[in-house]
Amino acid sequence: MQEKSYVINASGEKELFSEKKFSSSIKRAGASGVVVSKVLSDVKKNIFPDIKTSEIFKLAKSSLEKEQLKFALRFSLKESIKSLGPAGFFFEKYIAEVFKQYGYEIKVDQTISGKCINYEMDIIAKKDKVIYLGECKYRNRAGEKIDVNVCLKEFALLYDVRSGNYFSGSPDCSIQSLIVTNTKFTEQAIKYAECKRIYLLGWRYPKEGGLEKLIEDKKLYPITILPSFKKYLMDFFVSKNMMLAKDVLEIKDIVKFAETAKISKKSINDLYRDARALLED
């Protein structure tokens, strides 16, 4: 009988290593069954008692890189979203772009009034006569989850706004709450949100279509997923509304773009190469 392996998860808790869960994460990166089996075999050879899941991630990514670069890049989606930090500003811009790609009318950094006070909204998303008041909750600490207090605040905001007349010009629209995060929600947060009809979008939540699925289905990978992308370029790319890896492939004049961005032509070519490898079918 094969000895069970225990690992330390992002929350610092010990749990049994799940081959099924691990294989599913590799498969989501687009790898075939053969590649999934090979990576699992490679990783199992290097697992030791109480290894951190962050170390398992590195082992898996290294194994995937030997098979095909695009698998390794797609596997690093969660880490690439964390790289949008350290604050939440870039995450908000990225989420706004993801929603645009799904046909939403988007407004960012809006001040709206309730009956009692004003509120700073990260995003306002409108589609099919539904207006979502969106809060983007970026987290970069391992294992951190969005708790029920965030939902309580969001419901109070929604109640105050509905009681006011800010959206009186859209009488045929339903006003709803939306919380988007790059991490997970606590059980209490989910229970409260379901009760109060607050829409939650996070990592692996909802189960039928979490944030990662919305991204993967349309290949809306953040530009930070490209290995050649440097952190100091973020401000420039945001100013050009280039939050997605696929935006690099839309650059028409590489020489002019490099001059404007004050980087080398080689740097742009490297980004272009990585983007093509990531997005190829």
C-alpha cells in the first residue's frame, strides 16, 4: 500500500496530498492526460513529509516547462494575478478589462451617492438591465480569505444606494452587489452572500464558473503572466489600457512602441514571443 503524503497548504494547515486535485490543476492548464500523468509522477518523486504547497507548485511548473511553455505559463495564473500588487489598483483595472471582454459596460473609480453618504466604487458593471456595484478585493498573502465582514459592508452599501436616487435614471435596471477577489471566500461569507443575494466571484467560486474559469475560457490572462514582463513596465501598460497578455500581440509598430515605452526593441520582441507561446492553441 502506498504511503499517504501530507503537505502544508497556503493557510499553514496540514492536509493530505490529493492526486486528483493536483491532476485537475494541471489539466486546467491545457495539458493532455499523458502530460498530467508525467508531471504527477515527477512531483511525487520529490514530495517529502510536510512539504509546502508553494514548493509543489514550483516542482509542477518546472516539470511543465520541460513539456511545453504554455502549460507552465497557464499553470501560474494565480501567481501572475498576485503580481498585479502590492496594492489593489492594478487588480481593479484588470478585472474591469475581464468584464469588458464579457460584454459589460464598465465604469471605474466612480463616486456614487446613497441616501445617507457617498461611496467610492471600484467598478460599476452593467449588462442585460442589471447594474452591479463592484468591490475588488485584492489579496497577496498566502491563505488569506475574504470574510463575512466584507459582505456585511457591501450589503449596507447596497441598501443605502437603493434607498437614494442615484440610479433613478435607470428605472428598468436591477441594482446588485458584486465582490470580486483573487482569493477564496470563507464559508460564512458565502452563506451570508447567498442569503442576501450578493454576487461573489473569486478563486474556484462559484464552482461552475470562478474567476479563473472566466479568464481561461477566453484566454484573458493578465500581462504579468508573461515571464519577460517587468514590474517597472506596469504603469506604462496600464496607461495604454494594456492589461491582458493578448494585448501585446496587437502592437503594430514595435519600434515606435519601444521608443514610447522607453524600453528596448528586444524587450517587446520577448513579450511578443511569450504571448504567442501562451495563447497558441
